[in-house]
Amino acid sequence: MEIRWLEDFIALARTRHFSRAADEQHVSQPTFSRRIRLLEEEMGATLINRQTLPLSLTAEGEAFLALCEKTTEGVRLTRERIRDISAGHERRISVAAPQSLLAHFFPDWLAINGLEGRMQPDLRATGWAAADYFKALNRGECDLALCYWPLARCDLELDTRTCRYRTVGHERLIAVSAPTSAGTPCFTLPASREAPVPWFAYPRLGLLGAALHTHLARLPEAPGLAVKNQDLYVTSIKELVMLGYGIGWLPERAIRQALYANTLVRAGDTRWDVPLALRLYRHQHHHHAELDTIWNALPQASPPP
């Protein structure tokens, strides 16, 4: 079985037409049809339903298509890596991470571990939802994923079975408010259900949202909160809180200077703080020399005091 046969099958699944698929693959239709027949003989199953117009895939064909797409993408990425090695280029590790970690953790972490110049952020990932990081790792679109992770047990709809992780740091979400002219918070916790505090939330299916909702649910005293808006971006929530529109739970690293300058103040005591781990994930089956070298040398972060 040849890789180009798998590419033929992908083209046929996309066009649902033998002649158009053959044209895309720059071969004659008889040659193309013969390759598809050879694929079916090799797999021992009928992959194409030729009785429908347009053509359709059988159940076996749908399963085989998923294999074709995964295999051809793996070959494409490997070819790129081999070209880089042949050209003498040191491969830089791509890291997917949310914007707040790229701004307030990643540069210092690189410096501490002597990794400057060996890693580069994947800037497409700054607005990804939690599941997108693990899909990208599975597809080989990034080498590593750096993310916040709840310390408390949460029901997360994430499939991480193909990944491994290292804990590389710790963080906590702090409930903050803009200050009054007297330096006290404009909004305080807890609040009553009759007079709830306006709140800028994270999506509940995200890692920060899941951690926060789980923490609040376990507190004996439920806060009175009224969601004003939901946002994936820490920076967006921070700006709205600083403008005095409500409270938000923000990573301590992202607001350290604002707390020191008193442009943000705590909206409640430390019982409202949400502990987090900072995890670095990789796919357990994706290997190359630079990634394996860096991964094996990474220290595990000590537990927070």
C-alpha cells in the first residue's frame, strides 16, 4: 500500500466522483480506479458505495478515511521535519498557550530553564477553547500545550488519554474589583441574592471556568453573583473590572502590578481564591530529538506553599 493511494482515497471522499478525483491526482481514470480497487482488496472490504449518486462511503470507508487523513498528515509533518534536519536547521518547539500565560509566565519560565530560542509560541492558540489544545496535540499541529489546570476534581469534557504532562508552575485566581476613592472595593464578596454582585465569567466548559465553578460550589457560603458577560480572555475581563463594571477572578500573575498600584483590590478574603496548576502537555506518541531532549530535562514544579 502506497501513501499516494491513501491520498487518492481522500480525494475521492472529498469529490465523490472518480473522474474529478483522478484529475486532482493527475492520473487517468482507469489508473485511479485500479488503485481504489487495490485499496479495497488490501483492506478486505468495500470502501465505496458505487450505487449512489454522488458516490458515498461505506461504514468501512468512513473508518478508513479517518486512518488515511491521520496517516497522510503524519507523513506531511515528518517530511517537514526531515527537510529541516537536512537543511541543518535547529527545530524550535511550538507551544500553544492562552494569552495570559504567554504574557505573564512563559517568558520568565523560558529564561529560568535556559530555553530561550528553543521554543516559540503558537499565536493561533491564544483564543482556543480547552479542547482545541488537545486536538492540536493529537493532530501534530503543536508540540506542547501550556494550560491552567484545576487542582480540585472537576468534570472536564476533555480527552487527554493520548497525552502526558508535567506540572511546571502554580497559580491562583483572585476575585478583584476596582477600588473606590477611599481604596476599598466597589464590589465585595459575599453578596446576597437580592443584591448580587455583577460578575465577568469564563465559559463554564473552559479550564478556568470549570475550576472557578467547582470552587464556588464547594464553599459553604454561596456568593450572590450576576453574570454580566463571559469571555475566554483574561485581559478583556481585567479591563472591564478596572473600569468598575463588576468583579472578576483573575490569575495573580496577571494582576500583581495592579494590586500593588491599588488600581485593583481584592473583592474578598483568601477563601475565594482558586488554586490552579500550570501543566505542560505533549502527545505521548509524537517524538523528535529536540522535543524529547527538552521534555526529559524539565523539572517538576514544587507544590505551592
